Amino acid sequence: VQLQASGGGLVQAGGSLSLSCVVSGFTLSFYPMAWYRQAPGNQREWVADIQSGQTNYADSVKGRFTIGRDVMKNTMYLYMNSLKPEDSGVYFCNRRPALPTWGQGTLVTVSS
């Protein structure tokens, strides 16, 4: 199993970023999938998930982030708008509940 997240970077507050997660080793459409994030010194937290077209979001990102997937590409996405400094951290993709295997994640830094 590989979960390769990418698309992070440095952006000013109010900006946007789009993250991608390429999945190998299983078919993502068969499982609930999620984005998680971890800020320095904090525990990893759930951000959003998607299953059978249904989506759920943490209150902190609701209305600003959109999760999606392309089943043909076995890839999941996270479209992030109106970014805030508190959105900074390493973003990971995984199933929900998560597999023991985590990818390296992708770093998002939002400057004020």
C-alpha cells in the first residue's frame, strides 16, 4: 500500500491550494477515504472524508475545503480555499479508519 500526498506549499492567508493523493495497493472507491493533518507539536487530526459520494468535514474547515476523488485515477483531492495560518501542517491521506501505513504527507504553510 502506498499513499502519496502532494501539492503542498507556502501560501498567504486567504489563498488556495489543491492537494492530491495517489493511492496504490487498493481501490480507493471501495473504502472511506480521508485527509488528516498534523501541526507541529499537535496530534494528527481528521480534516475531511469521502465515501460513496458522501462527504464530511471538520468544523474548522467546513465551507472552505472540498474533498473529491477520481476513481479512474485512484486519486483523492483536497481543494483548500480561504486558507488560514492555523491550517498549516503536514497533510496526509489515508482510509478512515486509517491504515497503520502512512505516507510522508505534504507540507502546507500559510503565512499571515
